[in-house]
Amino acid sequence: MKRLLPILLCLLIWSLPSIVQAQKSKKKFSMKVFKDSLDGQLDMSDFLIDFHGFIPVPQLITEPAVGSIGGVFTPIFIQPNKHQEEGRYIPPDITAGFVGYTANKSWGFGAIRMASLPKHHLRYRVAAFHGDVNMDFYRTLPIVGERELGFNLQTNGFFVSLLRQIADTELYMGLDYSFAHINASPDFGISELPEFIEDKELSSNLSTISPDIQYDKRDNVFTPNKGIYLVSTFRINANWTGSDYDYQKLNLAGFKFFQPSPKWVSGVRLEGLWQFGDPPFYANPFVDMRGVPMARYQGDQVYMLETEQRYDFSLRWSGTLIAGLAKAPTAEVNFNASELIYTYGAGFRYLLARKFGLRTGVDVAWSNDDFGWYIVFGHAWNNRN
């Protein structure tokens, strides 16, 4: 509890500017602000825009890799960007914080800011976080075969990204930088560490510089109905970046959204990750899809194909169907011989902030040997790019 008090105090101080701005608003506050003038239903748009409010998101953590159940409180402030251009979508400015705890005693807190400066043709993201995470990794060991190995990962870090618009296009190029200090403590009842773990992996620094290229033609950043989003990131860890490791990762991802009919939104995600060098075991690429626990399938390469089909039954309510395929080949097991991972599931969405195109809801999904359910804010792919 002592650890939570300074966290909550920081969140309170952080929200004071918005509270003061809300008090200065010319509009008088009433509960009607939570109803949309279009259909009279629950909607957060006017509260966010006119009163500089936030969406209080009390989320359940349902990720199997960290205990399957837990909670996160996330206040999310969303404001339209002050600079708007007719005929061009300018993403809103987003500020959020979080405090979370799970059933396997994992916990953490952090904050993130995502915004753009259209007059200067810039987009930026900054984040800081602390985590104390108990997480399972899977390895095939001699004689015993595949085994689940538990680790406690204590992490402190931050992230900065700055992208510049290229000419008068939707293409952005720039650099990302991230730093994390990680202490890894094994907790799996073996007196000697397995061969795949080196001593330096138990306490190390990851310092990453990443050339970043993005092409963003989505009609909104929360729950797109149409458009395309392409991402290319090359992450470099080396002595000259301040990292204890020398390895690189290439991430190429494409997200396509289109509407076969006015009420039907079809989404396709194609993503690949390639690893070069010798990263710590917890930094290996892994299959990241609904229904698959984090780090359950790690490899030197990862290939993922996923689709989400959304049908809008009304202005507010929608249903989703999801399916995906993936492989994670390693140096020892090539693509053809690696296991085919499949996922499938369904869910629902509610249009929570119509003026931002923001939908939220729940998905359930199954994979080869696992099941998961997920509370979705915006689009489920937003935290995967």
C-alpha cells in the first residue's frame, strides 16, 4: 500500500490541469454531458472535449502469462488536436496513466503521452514505467521435454519517439529510443540455471535505438473503419547505444481496413519479426495474438496473419469475429517444421466516444492449447504496433 500512495498522488497532480481547465469551461457541467445529442445514449465525447475530462478505464487483466486475472486503473485524457486541416485526419492528443496488479502478484505503473505538432510536421510519444512482473517462459529441456519456467522481472524504463512528416504525405520517418533496466530472478525449482540463460541476463540494461518508418492512412487511430497503416522498425542494441547486449530486431507490419458493406468492417493484419544477434531470453520475439499467452511461442523469427471482422448491428453495438495463424521458427527448427499456431474467437463492441470513433468491448479467443479473454479499448491491434 505504501508503494501505491505516491503513485496515486502523482496521478492526482497530473490530472489537476485538466480539472482546472474543466472549471474554466464556459459550459455548465451536468450529467447530460454523458449523453450523445444524436441518440441520447451513453457517450464520453462531450465530457472529453468540453470539460477536458478523462475516461476512467478500470480494466481486468486476462493475460494467461501473468496470472489470468488482475486489474488496472487507467485514466485516459483525449483532446482534439488544436490544428485541424480540412480533408485530412489529424489524430487527437492522448495522455494516459496506469496502475495495475494481477493474481500472480505482478504489478506496475506508468504514464504515456501521444500527440502531434502538425504545424511542425511532427508526431511524438513519450512514456515511463515500472514493473514487477512474474511471468512464465517455455523451453524444451533435455530428457524432461517442454517445461514452463517462471521468472520475476523487475523493470524500470522509458521510451521516446519522434517522427517527421515527409512532404505533404501520410509518410512519417524518425527515431525511437527506449531504455530498460531489468533484474530477472528465476523461480522454477532448479538449482542450476538452464544452459540458455547467461549470468548477465539476471541483471542487465537494454538500450535501444530504432529507425522508424510509418505510413498512416487510417480514418481514425482508435477503431478504424477504413485505411491502411504500415510500420517498419529496426531496433538496435549495442555497446554504443548503452546496452549490455548486441542484437537487432526488424519488425514489418501492415494493417488494412475496408468496408465490404456500410455496416461491415474487415481488418487484416500481416506482421513479421526477425531477430539478429544474441538477445536475452526474455527479449526473443514471440507470437502476439489473442488467445495466445505472451511469450508462449518464442522464435528467432515470427510470422503472424490475423483478421478481425466487425459488424455494426446499430450505431452503438457491434459484434466481432477473429481468427489468426502464426509460426515462430528458430535456428534449430525451420519454418516448415515449426508448429502452426492458430487462434479464433469472437467479441462485442460499444461506441463509447462517437466523435473520436472510439469503441470498447470484450473478446474471447482460443489457440492450440490456451484460452484468453480481453477487454479491448479502441482496436485490439493498437497495442501491437
